[in-house]
Amino acid sequence: MLVLLLAAVFAAVEILPGDAAGATADRGASAAELEARRTALGLDRPLLTRFWDWMTGLPTGDLGTTARGEHVTDVLAGPFPNTLLLGALALVLALGGAVMLGSWSALRPGGRADRTIDALATTSFALPEFVVSVALLLVLSQWAGWLPAVTLTGPDGAPESWTMLVLPLLALAIPQIGWNTRIVRGALADQAALPHVKAAILDGLPRRRVLTHHMLPGALPAVAAGIATSAGMLLGGAVVVETLFNYPGIGAVLAAAITDRDTPLVAGVVTVAGASISLLLLLADLVRATTLGERR
């Protein structure tokens, strides 16, 4: 899947208007200088040849060289850990919020809390990240003045203060809390219809104990799959959120790389992001297989 994705990336950048030579050349460069730069960047070679050469270096960790002459691994070495930190915190927040809200809703099926949580979850997931970001900026930064509107970078390339993480973290996590709340609520509803759960309720066990000991363990595979899927959505939303908040992550790197038509850098970002998502999906499959094996 990752190989096919990378091939699509190379093709997509290729069909964009312009090329890396023109996008990164000095202003006023002559036609001869642009042609020489295209030759130096290898843009005069067929696309399949360039893709094959790039792929052969991938197993050794060589992600190629950017159009500006930097190693892709060096360009990503600073921003990628920042994005991993932001994404990991957003995943934890999404998981905790979804389990709490989904469980609260499942304990009161059909009640006011259930209907309210369902409406809020649907609304939050339907809102694009840039809408959530702008709303958070207006309310928490401009009006209340509680949090900084932009991220300032320290000498180590990381945000200067933890408070600068809060707004981008919430902007990424809120839609995923809505998405995963619906998944948790649906999975718990399926578990509630099973005979052993009904028997536990008829035996007089407290509903909270039934939830924690009988329903949540059975819902774990669905919850794990939902969180793993959220990882891809988070990385996609990071491009918008990191740009809006000036956060030093791979989202800003990807936006700049697309502007420069820098195929190796775009492919490098997709590689590290795709590998991370694939790992999370694999872990979700392992959780599902382990849980189903124990139940059998």
C-alpha cells in the first residue's frame, strides 16, 4: 500500500503546473539557467526512472535530496518529532474523551445525555479543522486571552512553552473526539445486546461494573480500529492546523514542499507519515486478533 501511495505522490507532483527547478530558482533566472537546474535536479529523466532511483534508496533510510540541496532526513529530523508529540497527545485526548463520553451515553440509552452527546459528537466531527482552529483562536486567544495565538520556536526547534501546544492540540483532537465517541457508543450498544451482558444486568450487577467488566473489553477492537483510523485523519489535519498556528511540524514542511514542487521532500513526508499510520493500523489489528482469540 505504501509503495502504491508513493507512486501516486510522484505522479501527482509531476502533473502540477511548474516544476522544482522553476519554483526554487533565483528570481530572474534565464531559460538556460533553468534548464541547467532541471538537469542538475534530474528532472530531465523519465518519471519512472526517478521514482525507481528514489525507491532503491528507501530501504537504507535514504529519502533523497530536496530541490534546495538538503537531505530530506535532515529536513524532517526536527519537525517530525514535534508532529509526533502533537499527534500522540491528540490521540490520547481523543481516546480518553471518546471513552468517557461514549460510556456516559451508553449508560443512559435514549436519555437526554445520550441525545445531547450524539448531537455534539456529530457536529464536532462534521466541522473541518480550520473552522475549529479559527473558533478556538477567537474564543481562547483573541477574546479571553488565555492562550497564545501562534507558536514560537525555541533554540531546539520545539515550541517554547507547553501553552503553545494547547490550541493546535484541541483543534486536532475535537473532531476526532466526535468521531470516536460515535464509534465507542455504537460498539457499547452492540455489546449491550449480547446475552452475557443482559445476564449480568439481570443478576443485579451495577451498570458501571457491567460497563467496565463486560462491555468495554468487548468493544476494545472497534475502539482500537477507530483510534488507528484517527491517526491518518490527524496527520491530514495537521497540514492545516500547523500552518494556522505556525507550529513547527511536518504539516508546514509538506505545504512548503508542495509549493516548491519538491517531489523527494513530499515523498519523504508521506513515507514517515504512512509508516506511522501503518504501524498503528497493525497494532489495532493485533489488538483485535488478541481480543477475539481470548473470547474464543
